[in-house]
Amino acid sequence: MNLAQKLGYPENTKLLIIHADDAGLSHSENQATIKALQNGSVNSYSIMVPCPWFFEMALFAQKNPNYDCGIHLTLTCEWENYKFGPVLPASQVSSLTDHNGYFYKSRADFKNNAKSAEIKKELTAQIERALQFGIKPTHLDSHMCSVGVTPEILEIYKELGRTYNLPVFINKDFVESIRLSDEKYNYENTILADNLIIGNFADFETGALKNYYAKALDNIPPGFNVLLIHPAFDESEMQGITINHPNFGSEWRQIDFDFFTSQECKSKLKENNIQLITWREVLSIRKFVN
């Protein structure tokens, strides 16, 4: 049986999770995520525990356990003037940080410096802090897919999913697109997302990002699909965070918010017979894998 059948749907059902990354990054990101959950079509989000606005979103998660909430495991910080580092003292996980004690900016620098034992230690600490704040996570996912740069690190990620009895978000094609290792990856005994839908910079540059999302919903294939967005508001806070970084920058995030809270999006879901599912449902059939 495929995932749809295990969940009680017909074999060729178009399953979709519309997921908002990066909650906790900023006040703007938090407020846009909350509004997208409450008033839009977004039905999943994940929190960056190391970020300054984690506490605000943790309070929301405590008070609103009905929404799917993941831990957005964080090992890199891509922004130019806005920085954050590990939840553990930098001295305990020094291979994960630059000389200022912040996470590395790129996946390559992270991969070239990070020690496996310290990766596991920091990621465990992020999960434990979320639990300490009363968050009941529905899944794990990864900021910038940093856990996918090598097979060894991906195994740490999968192991954490088993330890905490949580599904881990993995799309094979995306991992292969960002991998920094020639070693063989092991995708067995894992529920894989068949299809990851994420906006691309070319469409953003040409002003066609909204149309990209609309067409993507028109062409959702049967199977387990995840549509990944980053809702926030295009105002001074996010403009400062994303300065000189238009890729997933402030303007891009406003477009994400606008489209996925629109009536057009809701209509597309209905017209195309798309079944929104949750990570809780995926967790309920996780017994089918080890």
C-alpha cells in the first residue's frame, strides 16, 4: 500500500501538506505564519529553536496544539547582518560555529567543519528545549536541508526521528540536489515525500512567483506532496534580516503569505481535488516503517 491507502484514501489521491518554514526567525515571520494558519491554507509549520523570536512562537504552539508544529532543526545562518548560533554554549559545539560563535553561513562551511558528535548534541538540545517549552512536535525538518549534505549527517537526522518517534521530512530529489558528498545515501525505512514544491528564484525575478504556485496546484500529482513556503511581511524588520539576499527575501515572503491566504489558493485546492493531510496523520501510520 502507498501512503494514501495507509491513510484511508484512494490509491491515486493527491495528498498535500502546505508547510511554513522559519517560524521563530522574526516577529514578522511569526505573525505571518499564525495568520496563514488561522486564515489561509497553510496546515503545517516548524519552529527554529535557536532564533531570537522562538519564545513568541513557542507560546503560540503551547496554546494552539491543534496545528501541526515541527522542529526546524537549525545548523546554518545564511543572513548577512542577522545572526544566531547554537542553543548549547558555543564551547560545547565549537565545530558548528565561526569565530564569533554563530552558525556558518553556507552548507559547505558547515559540512567542512562540523563534527558528527556535536551535530547530534546540538540537534538533541534543540528538540529538548522545544519540549521543555511545552511544544508537542508533529515532525522534524531541517533549515536549508543542512542535514542532507552527507549520508552520515542524514543518518543522525533519521536517528533523532526514531528516538523521539517523529516523522522526518525528506525528499530524495531535494537531498540529491544539495548533497556535498559522493557517498551513497540510505533512504530505506523512511517515509519519503514523493514531491517537493518550492518556489524558484527565476520566477521570483520575473514577477511570476504567484503564477508558479497557481500552476503547481493545477499540476499536483498523486502521491505525498509537500509545498514549502516562508510567509512573512515585507516591512522593515524582514527587510533588515534579508538585506542583499532576495532569494527567499522579504518581498518573496510577502508573496508567499499573500497567495497562501488568498481565495484563489483555496479554490485551486478544491478544483484540483487536493487532499490536505497533516504530519499527525503521517505519524499515525509510522508503524509501517522502522
